[in-house]
Amino acid sequence: MYQALYRKYRPRYFGDVTGQEHITSTLCRQVASGRLSHAYLFVGTRGTGKTTCAKILARAVNCLNHEDGEPCNKCSSCKGIESGSILDVLELEAASNNRVDDIRALLDEAVYSPASVKKRVYIVDEVHMLSTTAFNALLQILEEPPEHLLFILATTELNKVPSTILSRCQRFSFRRLSPATIASRLSYVADKESISLSLEAKEKLAALADGSMRDGLSLLDQCATDSDIDLQRVLDTIGLAGQAELLQLAEAVANRGTVAALLILDQLYDDGKDITALLRELASLYRDLLIFELAPDSPLLSSSYSRSELSSFSKMKSERLFSGLEVLREASLGIVHGGSVRLAAEMCLIRLCDERLLDDTSALLARIVRLESSDRVPGAAYIEHATTEVASNTTSVPKVHSQTDTKATSVAKTEEPEWPEPETAAEIHEKPEEINAPEVNTEPVAKAKPTDIADPETSAEPSTIDVSEEHTEASIGTTTQTVSNAANDYWAKILDILKDEVAVYALLSDSSDITAELIDNALIIRAGNPFAVQQIESKMFFDLIKDAACNVLGREILLRVESFEGVVTQSKHDKLEKLVDTFGIVNFE
């Protein structure tokens, strides 16, 4: 009958156990010197050699001709223990024998001396599965064991073993095997089985084993239906996506190509690839990318990807990689708990491509880093567009609607006039009838009143400077009015929108100690009355005011409410002067 490779090539000597020399050498010395403990606890992940070392130790302590602690595997004791014919060496599975009655039955037999060997040995695998009462029953004999009794306990979850048991055992921690160690063992087994194993296939199997020698041999056994095993055969047999396909998927995610990523996933799903393994491989790639960004020369990098392949994802920052790992972990947990595999993978890829769909802190940090690293910040496009419009309109050739004034006609025919900005808003307010005229032929033109430029008889209404795209013509005569009206207009328009909200409008319009100021992209409302501050900060008032301000200003803004002490009641004249001083020439329409 065919025997699985991991059973066929199970080590029979301490020297054959690879990767655990720190344990096997100690056990050999103890057997050779006769200084054996009554209880051993082997701790480690699956497939690292715990049960194998336990069986070797059981033969070694009962071997009639051991050499330097190694069993001979030729005497009657070694052969009987290996074949299972000697009942004094018993192996139990605690997962199925975890009741207190099972342990009591074991203890009733343990008091008797062995019939055909030196020591009675009990190997209890997965000991952490025992119930609390069963642990208490086992503790009784571990505290004062007979001389002929030896317990070997094995577990993968040390945290579930009571401290009272731990203190009475010699604990040996088994290391996770490295990919190089597993690959070396796979080459040895492949040679024994006359299997041609390529280097790429061997490295892939060693990486998939994840530190477990048993898993590596099982995967080799699964792929060994033919005498030649290459990388493509490993991928097809196990149902894994190739490295090129995985890199294409990761590149689509990096470029935020949601549709491209979903199409790649659909193709892999139709080809029968293991979606759970795909997410696990993608998480492994993200892990390598994160380590590569933090320490490019670190030995922690796996051998699955070259440094040139990892460097092509340099645009993915550590914040986004960390957030992506959290998304992949949640998707894997959702699949484990019985969710739809395809749906979980699709949702995972969509969230990886668009951080706006995430609500955790790491995703928010990734979005902030993306904004900081970009050339523009929120609102930059609006500010740049508005600045360009104002500059182009104010420097264009103005057309003067006057037929009688020769000075105005000469000014209108001048190309590219330069308008000097007013020094302060106070100067504009004090002299609203005066403006700075452009220089003509490098000679300064004297300041003129609006009535000198625009004849009221030839124009029904004075022209105004309009910075919108539809109107590029402006009147020189009303520049001062534009400055004042534009600065005063936005707060009046906000109040006009809020007229239907009686409580909000009454508070903002009747309170003489409330001021508004727009700094960068934030509207700051200051109030001296604590009651007014409290009302404005309430959710209903706050949301209504912010929505109205966004509608008036035509963009998303921040709203802040501040209080100040010693507020002096301001007249409309003073408030208007402050607003003009703050904003200058701005059209909020």
C-alpha cells in the first residue's frame, strides 16, 4: 500500500530532524547521561517535529543498545515501539480524549510498572485541548510521578496550558523551519523518489509550506503525479495564481484601476484558482512591499519577488500598504467564517483601489498622505481658477462707455494698462470717489472721478467689473463700488439664505457682537455672547450655517466658531471696512 511521503520519510534518529538541533542535541545528552525528566512539554507550530521527537525519545529511553543518546532502531524494544506492539508506550490525542474520565483511566494504568520496557511513556498530543478538570487530574500524577513513568506533552497553543502544568515540565520550543531548510529536505526526498524537481518549483513549495516540513512534503506528494515537476505544474496542481498574474493584479490596485483589478480576479476565478490563497499571496506581497519601503536591504524580505519588482511599486506609501493589509486580513477572516469567497474578494479589491470606502484610521492617514504628496491641495483648483480669472479680467483692455470725454477715450485705447492696487481698505473707504488710473506711455495719468469717465446721460447704469467667464468687459468708473459691495455681499447672502430658518436668522442678524471672517478655506464666526457661541456650535445651527456658506462661496469650506472677550459693538460701517481690508477685490457670485 502506498505510504504518504511525510510518513515514509519521518526521521527515525535525532540527527535526521532538521532545523531543531538546539532540541535534539539536548535530548541526546540527557538520554546518554541518564538525567531524564519525568515530563516534557514540546511547543511549536504544526509540522515542526514535535511528535517525531517524542517518538524518537520514547524509543531512546527504552533502547537496549543506544549510542550517544540515539536509538538503535534494531533491538526488540525499538522495533516493538515503532510497530505499536508494545502497549507500555501509548500515544493519545487530547482533542478526542479530553474528558476527566479519560485522564483518570490513564492514571489508573500508569501506576503499574511496564511489562517489557524500562519506562512507561505517554505521548499526549494537542494537550491544550484538555478540559480544566482533566488538567487538574493530570496535575495529581505530574506532581509526584512514579519512577517508571514518563510524560511527553505536545501543543501548538502554549497560552491554553495552565501554569501549574508548565512549572512541572521541561519545556522545549520548536522553531518554525526556514524555506531553505524545507527546500533542502524536499531535494533529498525528490532524489530518493526519482523525481525531477526544478529550482523554482522547490522554492515555491518551500514558501507555501510556511515553516512546516509536513506541509512541504504533502505538497510535493500532491504534485508528484509525474516524474517532472516545474513551477507551472505546482501552480496548476495547487490552484495558485502565477507570480506574473499576481503582479498584474497588484499593479492594477496600485494604479487604483478598480475595473482592471476586478477583470483579473474574474479571470483567475474562472480558471479555478484558489481565491483564499490569492488573497494570502497578495497580503504576502504587501508585506514585502512594506518591509522594502522601510528597509530595502532587510533580510526579512521573502525570496518570492526580486528587488526590481518591488521597486516598481514605490508609489505605494507605507500608510496605504498598512491599510491594505488590514483590508486583506478582514477579507480572509470573512471567508473563514463562511462568507462568499468571490464577493469577499471583490469587495476587498474595490476597497483597496479606493480608500474613500474605508473608515479606519489607517485608511484616513493614507488619504491624508496622498493629498500631502500631490501637487495640489483641496480648493487649489478653485483658488487658481479664480486668481487667473481676476488677473485676466483686470488686466484686459477696458471699454469706456463715454462719447464726450477725450481723456477716457485715450485711456480706453491704451493696451495692457497696469492697475496699481490700493494700499489699504481704509484709503478706499475714505476716498471712494478717487481711483488710480493706468499709466499711458509711461506717463502717469491723474486720478479722475467716476463722473469724469462715465457720462450718466449715455449710460443708464454705471458699469461694474465682472470677473465671470461670460463678461470680460468692465467699467473703470465703479471699481470702488465693486470692492465694497463684493466684500459685504457674501455675509448678506448667507443671511438671506437663512431667512427661512427663523431662529438662526434672528440670532445672526440681531446680535451686534457677531462677526464673520474668511481666512484661506475657513469661515470663522466670532461672538462675544457665550449663549450665541453655544447656539451656533449646536448641530442644527452649525450645519445650516455651513451649508449656506458653501452655497454662497461655491466650494466646500470649513466652519469654525470662536468666542472673544471684551467685544465692542461694531457699526455696519466698521464691519464693512474690516471685510474689505481682509478680502480685497473678490467677486463671490
